[in-house]
Amino acid sequence: MTRGDYAVLGLCALALPALFVRYGLPGSSGTQARITVGNSIYAQVPLSRAQVYRVPGVLGISEIEVRAGQIRFTHSPCQGQQCVRSGWAKRGGEFIACVPNRVSVSVLGQGAGGDYYDSINF
Amino acid sequence: MRGVNPKPAAHVVLLTTRTDHRIAWLAALAITIHIMESALPSPLPGVKPGLANVVTIVVLCRYGWATAAWVNGLRVLAGSLLLGTFLSPTFVLSLSGAFCALLVLGPAAWVARWAPRWAPGPIGLSVLAAWAHMVGQFWVAYALFVPHEGLFHLLPILLTVSLVFGVASGAVADVVIKRLEAASV
Amino acid sequence: MRCDALAFVCIALFGLCACSPGNDTLYKESGYAMGALVEFTVYGVDAARAKAAVASAQSDLKFMHGNFDPWHPGSLARMNSLFALGGRFTAATSVLPLIAKSTELSRRSGGLFNPAIGNLIRLWGFQTDDPPPAGPPPTPAHIAAVLAQQPRMSDLQVTGVEIESHNPAVILDFGGIAQGYAADVLIEGFKLAGIHNAIVNISGDVRVLGSHGAQPWRIGIRNPRGAGVLASLQMNRDESVVTSGDYERFYIYDGKRYHHILDPRTGLPTQGAASATVIDAEATFADAAATALMVAGIKDWYAVAKAMGVKSAMLVDAAGRVYMDPATAKRIHFEIDPPPQVVLSESL
């Protein structure tokens, strides 16, 4: 081993952790969702843990369920119930909104893989 | 004009030098290893031990960058022709990997000449080549074949594996070079 | 000098790594602006510049909303009340381009896209967003009375900046075109601000510019029947995709569903199509055309699309069957399993 060898190995040893931080591990997409009320973020929740969130909007409480890496509205105080009808969202970039209650959820793609959808046309 | 082969004028005469012969022999060796390695099962897609890398490093250390470039280029070309992958994605990836490895080994060999105290030995050169090979392949794979950014999640793992294989084949190259030096003394 | 050489090796190696595209220059901002869900995505410029451009777009949107809203005091509401009085008056200049566009598109659609039917929309109660309308639906006699007034875009006569309506029943409601128009205006603003990669999504009307780095933008199209995303579409040109759907606003009375897209011929909610999607360079055109195709329905969509000059369209019926032209079928990637039944038309 020469001094040059140590230099090369040292640089690789420095670069690898940086790369892991930058790009993460494979398969880590769509693991979090962001719940927004109005124009501000209410919570950012992991999709790995099953849980029901009760989120206060302008009309009342929206009930949002997380189960098996997916998220959906289970109950809404709005009349149209379009949010509940929208069903589960799971891929990065997917989102469901309850416009009357001003509550929305969006699935966040992680790392450089980013969102599967850049925007949703509806 | 050492390699001139006196033949009747009716024949086409190929003027070959000793360097040409050496390149041909070494390339034949590298191609053999390349083909043998392609028969090995791959633990992860895109991951190979890179045993042909040993030949490249040995050639680089003993005969210089130009010879190494020839041997490596011939290996990729002839190897793909023999395996039937010529001009296929495998070939393009292999070629871009080899090209990047040589691109990085050039300045590294140059360091060995002008700053011997900082010159990387076979292990350092092998790791540099392995990483450059992987990054080059990866970049071409992303640009041409799988333009999905999810691919980048794989990069750290692939580079970790190629670091390990780079050190291993560098160590093998080191042993081979020492034996060759002992034999030629 | 020795260190320089080593540094060169490092730069050569890490330069290759650094060339890889990241998504660190992606700027996203979403929220509610004037009752609509709005989302801005900007790629390829630094965050401060993206933020400034989006802030300016937000204020443009606020301005347009104030001008184009027929049901709250503002430019359009004032014009609507002056139409009823008759006579010539000076139009609000910010509304004139939208009137010109609407008049032309209404003509090309054979009146299926008709923004002059504000009276009908008000009769059904769809002029309010919040709270949503409640039944019962208007009686046939009421509907017939409103239809008999026959308000049309061609009733308007524009001379310079002056405007006059030959029909006092004209009430403009640009619900079928204003969001697309706003998306176009905001994208033009982005271009002027030196932004070459962006998405503007106003209540689901999407206009894209450029691409997401090395890969095109991927837009999901909502499933009008059932949950989630029906199909995705890759877009890397200056292009837009707009969908009109019966699921966007509706009410249920006595077990029957009444949605907000009204057929100007019958005065009733449109029948047959659950959603109509149009892809076009211009979101203004796509928005109006999607509305017209909803009205045309499954039976007549192809003829209307052809007459309007629509180049790419997709309709979904109540049973989830998909109708589209071959060029659209080539670009659409279904995200549901199993994929829906597809009925291909002639090419547009």
C-alpha cells in the first residue's frame, strides 16, 4: 500500500457516507405524507405506522387514516364527500384534497427518486 | 523496424511491432477472463467482480497507459463480438465503463510519473478504475436506458460493492505484478 | 504541484458523480387561492428566484380571480349587470381577451361551450362553491323559461374597448375556461421571468413548461369512477392537459345525482360522459374544449372534437370505458389494474 493508495481509499471512505445521505437506500419511496390545512402544513406523518388522524379544517374535523403504506380520508364534514370517495393514495406525488374543509394530504416521494407524479390533473 | 516480416511482394504485409504482439497476447488474456466472468452468476444486477480489471491494472503498471487502453478497448470489442452482445445495451455499458476507467487512470498514471510519492499503487489504481467504471456505466444507463431518478438510490450500494471488488482485484494485481517482477529479474 | 495532480484525479472522479441530476432545484408551492386548489412547481432555478416568480403568479391569479368572478362584486359582475340594462359601455380591458377567446371557441363548438348561460347556472345553484348547492333541482318550466332567452356569445358586440349585448339575458360565467386561461397567463409570466421548466395546476387544470430535468413531467389523470389515478401522461413540451368531470361539483337529491356541467341545449346536467380530457398546447383551448366534449357526450364527442380542432382527447363513461383517438392512446399509460376497456376513434 502506497501513500496514494491510502489517499484514494480515504477519499472513497469519505464519499460513500455522503452518497448514502444524498441518495438514500433503494425502495424508500412514498413513505411519508404531508397533511395541509389551508396554506400551512399541519403534520408530516409516516405511512409505515397505522394510525387515524383527526384534522381540524374550516368546517370541522376531517378523519384521515393511514394503513399499510397508504393514506385516505375516512370521514369529512363536507357535503360532497369527494375526498372520501377518492380512496387511497400511496405513490409519491398523489394527493387528495377536501377543498371545502381546506384539508389536503399529499404523499411525499423520498430522496432523488422524488415523486412518481409531478402533478395531478382532475 | 524490428517486427518486419520478409514476405514476397504479392502478399499484403502487415508491419507488426513487439508492442503489437504484446497487446494482442494481453488482450487475448483479458478477453478470456472477460468471457469466463460473464458465465458467473451475478449477485446484483450491474455487479460483477471485474476480474478483467486485474489485467488492466497489471498492464498499466508494467507497460503504461497506452498499452492498457489498447488491451481494454480490444477486450470490450472482441469480448462483445464473441458473446454476441456487440452494439447491445450490455456492450454500450461495458464500453462506457471501460472508457471512464481509462479516462481516470490516465491522470493517475501521470501522477505516478510526476509525483511518485503520491502515486497510487495497484490497489489505489484498481479502486479508481472500479469506481470510474461504475459511475460511467451508471450515468450512461441513466441517460440512455432507465431515465428514472429512482435509479440513483442504487448508486451508493453499487459503489460500495465496487469499492470492495476494486480492493480485491487490486490486491490480486499487486501479487501478479510482484511475481512478474521476481520472474523477470 | 503534487497536490494539484491528486486534486485533478479527485475532480475527474467526483465530477462524474456531481453530473448526476438531483431534484434539489425543484420548488413546489401549493395552497388555496380564492377557493381553488392551486399548485406551482418550478424546476431548474434557485429557490429564491422560484419563490419570487410564484409570489408574482399568486398575485396575478388573485387579480384575475377578482376580475373573472361573475358572482361577487368585480369587473365581470359589473359588466353582467350592465348587459341586462342594454346599451353600450366601456368593457373591463382585462376581461376583453377572455371574451374574444370564448366567443371564438363557442362558435367552433357549435354553442356546446357557452359561457353566456350564467342565468342557467344560477338557476341550478352552481354559482356558489361554499356551501355546495342543495336540491331540489329546478322545475322543467323554470328551465324552459331560461332556455327561451337563448343567451349566446354572439349576442355580444365588441367595438374597440366598448361592448354591448343584444340580449339582456346574457350573464357571463367563465367557469369552463377561466382556469385554463389563468394557467396560460401564469406560464407566460414564468417564461418572462426566465423560468423554462414549470407546472401550473389550477384546480386540476394543468399547464406544463419544459421538463423535470432529464425526464419529462409525469402528470396523473384522476379516475372519474373509483379512486386514485386512472392514467399517467408524460409531458415535455409546452403543453397542457385539462379534464372536465361530473365528479368535481354535484349534489344528490332523492337518490339522483346532479352535477355542475350543464348542457346549454337541454338546461340539464350533461349525460353520458363522466369526464372529458383534452391535451393541447394552450390550456385555454383545452379547458373550453373539455367542457364542450362533456356536453357532446360519448356519442358526438368525435365530431365536436374534429370541428373544434382538438388534436388529442380522452373521455370516460359512467361504466369506466375509455374513448380516445389513437394519438392519445399512444401517450396514455393506464395506472389501474386491470386496465379499462378502450374504444378507439379515428385519428383526430
